[in-house]
Amino acid sequence: MKGVVFDLDGTIIDSLYVWDILAEEYLRNNNIEYDLTIKEEIKYMNLQESSSYIVDKYRLDKSGEEVLMEIKQTLRKYYEEVFEPKEFVLDYIENLANKDIVMTLASSLEYDLAIMVLDRLEIKKYFDFIITEDLINLSKRSSDFYKYIEDKMKIKAEDIYVFEDSLYSIKSAKKAGFKVVGVLDKYNEEEAKSIIEIADRTINSFKEMEC
């Protein structure tokens, strides 16, 4: 292992419980009648995609960008004040840093929100690169996202481990030639079987990782 790539939401921080209700909260706060399928419909979308989807589905007299900014205002409080790291992950990150392992934060989250929580948790200093979809205009659904990371880190993909909880990102990283550790929890239970089959290994807690 010469390099490590960490996802943020669901891997470093325990935040997926909010993402699970975010669209419903936005629609409810704006007095928009909605059906319960919305949660599943946007499950694998990033913020920008889900905002545009909500505008189209509910025929809102707003742009996707306007909805995005409103949702980000709701999220901002959580990233500034609420979200906490998953158990044992900070210890693992610090130990990797002590071994001079090159580390990258790779997220589908908007860059400014990612920086916000990294600063609050005082772990931004550990990452050599912070790469988000909006920053490079590439999606984690594409292996090109991870090839970009390989080029930035200047380490062969086969020597880099990706810690990720999302099935589609795991598939992309594997397609790009990376080693993948699937992070399992209750929010990806439906995908757990596929994650176990595709990833090089899986963990339920970072306590399982040797430092």
C-alpha cells in the first residue's frame, strides 16, 4: 500500500441518515406534495443531479441551481456543526499519515461542504489531495474519476487502496485498477452482497484495519 483514497459520506463521517431524508425535508418545508418513492429515485444521485430531478419531477418554478443552493443551506448546518466521524476512522487516518502514506479525499459532495467538515474535524491536514466531482467535473460513476486520482497521486492504481461505501463507486474504482475496501453499514445493506463480491475486502468498522 503506497496510497489511500477515502470517500467522505458513509466512510469517514456518519452522515447518510440525513441524506436519506433530505429531499423529503426540502419538499415538506416548501409545502410540496410528494410521494415516498422520491427517496429511492434520487438514491444514487449527487446534489446537483437530485436538485434538477426535483425541479423536473415536481415542475417547480425554479432552476435546479436555485434548489441546489436551498438544499445546501440545509446541509451546511450539519457539516458545520453536527456530523461526526465514524468510529476508529480518525485513528486509522492518523496512523497512515505517520507512515507517510499518500492520502486523497474523494467525494461526490460539493467541495465547500467537504472542506467545512474536514476543517471542523481537524483532518484536512492529512490529505495530500482533496478531489470532488464538482471540482473536476467528473462523476464517481466513471472510472475516469479514479484515473484522474491515479494521475494526481503519481502512484499506480494497483498500489492504492480505496475505502468506499457506495457500490457504483466501488465498481468504478475496480474498473480503474484500484484495490477496494468496501465499508459496510446499515445504509448499504441492500448492496452488501454485491459489495462483498466486487471489493477486495470489506469491513464493518475501521477497528478491523491494521495500522
